[in-house]
Amino acid sequence: MRQVELGRSGIRVADMALGTMTFGNQTPEEDAHRQMDMALEAGVTLWDCAEMYPVNPVSRERAGRSEEFLGRWFASRGRRGDVVLATKVAGPRNVIRGDQGYGNGTVKAACEASLRRLQTDVIDLYQLHWPERAHYHFRRNWTYDPSSQDKAANLAHMDDVLGQLSDLVSEGKVRAVGLSNETAWGTTRWIDRAEAGGLPRMETVQNEYSLVARLFDTDLAEVAVNEGVTLLAFSPLGAGLLTGKYADGAVPEGSRKALNGDLGGRASPRVGAAVAAYHALAEEAGMDPVHMALAWHRTRPFLSVPIFGATTVAQLGRILAGIEVEVGPDLAKRIDEVNRAQPLPY
């Protein structure tokens, strides 16, 4: 697999990553461990988790279980050094700490708890799961209103959090830091504050990005190129929509749609037509639509590393069978034509 650098951190990874958000709920531990074996055998070296995982649904009782599964895999396999480990601290309005945000030492305490669950001394990439201020992610872009934000308070908050992250880096508990569900303004300001204060810079931003979710393509794309920030693209298969498993109204037992209905707002009236168009294009190209959706990230004008997740070993096997697939210029152009005809379907 192609190797890429996370931002300007010097940390190199394969250009596709393993997501673990189903581990501990939809995916039992034995299957999760088998998935980790398979991913590493295939050369997938970046693994992403979060302190609040598993999801579908998120709950206080299960929070941290995905990290525990990873920790027991590291302990049993002895291969921690072969994995670039990423996890996240939850922002305000979470199931772990309620309305408590990132300030007053929260980030440091959360990181140390994750280290214990993960059974490791260091997290390679530590990310803020979502902004503490208002943002447009999770389908909030349709009604987004930033007018109540306090710029001075936001910048002071960034300085506090960067100070905590700096301590973690100095103590050897974190190697690099990143963002998730961020905006162009936020990403740029985090970097500016870090550079001004000699603090750790944000090397990555983990936002939703797929054939059916392309909000990243404009201002954030410019930030990624000019500031050297790597996109870690979550839900690159549109929460399963692009796999075809929900075609013709199907709702497989145990699937994400069976558990939360509208896929977090993604199962819109318009999404079926967009998915069908991409599937038709993949069929014409003689390509599995899953492989096309993931390989397309290699065509982007900025560095995009898709984080794929799989509930089952069989699903992961399908994904891994296509990790060397490439999307050529002609197919990439046709994908853009479908996007223009079927924009922002949710």
C-alpha cells in the first residue's frame, strides 16, 4: 500500500485506515481481534478509535469498550509497535462527562484513561472529537448559525487545550495531535495558535468525506493543501449506503440502519438516486462499488486517508480485497459528473 505522512508529523502510515467504532457492540471481541489481525496482515497500519466508542448506539455503559478491545489485542499479540494508534477525547455533551468540555485538565485526564484502556504508554495521534463551539457537522450544515460565537473566548479555549496537549507530548504520552468534525476557520486558528505559542500543531482533521458527502471539497481542501493537514475521512462508504446493502429498501438484521433508522440523517429521500448512480458507474467500470468508493480518495487534490469500518469479518474481507485498486482519470471525471448531478444528497 502507498505510504503517506500524517500532516508534517513525520509519522507515516498506509493510505487507508481501520475504524473500530463497532468493536464492543455490533462486533464481539473475537471478531474484532480477527479484524485487527487481517488489517495488519494486509498492511493497514493506522487504526482509529475514540474514548466514547462503540457507537450504534453510544452509551455511558459501553463507552471505552472499543479501546479495551484494542488494548487486549496489543497485550495478546505483542505488536503494538506495528500499529499507528489514533484515538479521540470526547467534546461537550457526551455520555462520559455530560456538558464538560475540554478545559480545566479534561484532555489530560481523558488521555491518561485511554492509555490505561489501550494498555500502551503512548498514543500516536490524539484527536479532539468535535469542537466545543457551535459547528456544522452531523447534518447541522442546513441550519448552521455561528453568529453567537465569541472569538476571544474561542481563542483562549484553544490556548488552554493546546497547553494540555503540549504537556502530553512533553511527557511522551502523545506523539501528534489532530482535530475531528472541524471547520476551515477552526482548523486554521488551531494551527495559528500553536505556531504562535510553540505548541503542538494539528496535523490531521477527521471529517466525514465520501462520494455522497463532499463538504470538504472547497475551503477545507484549501486549508489541507496550504497548511499541510491530512484528512482522515470517516464514513467513506456513506455509513454503509455505498456498499449496496440497503438497496431496494433492505435493512439487514444487526446493521447500522436497523439500529438507528435514518443513519444519523443520511438516509434522506435523495440519497438512493445518488447511490444508484455511483453503483451504475462502478458496474460499467467492472469494479466493486466499495473498492471504487475507497480508491477514489487517492484521486483527490489533497491527502485523504479513508477510515473504513466493518461490522463483520466478511465485510472487512470484501474491503481488503480491493485496497490496491486505483481509479483512473476518466473514471474520476465521471464520478465528478455524478456528484454535480447528485450534490449533497443528505
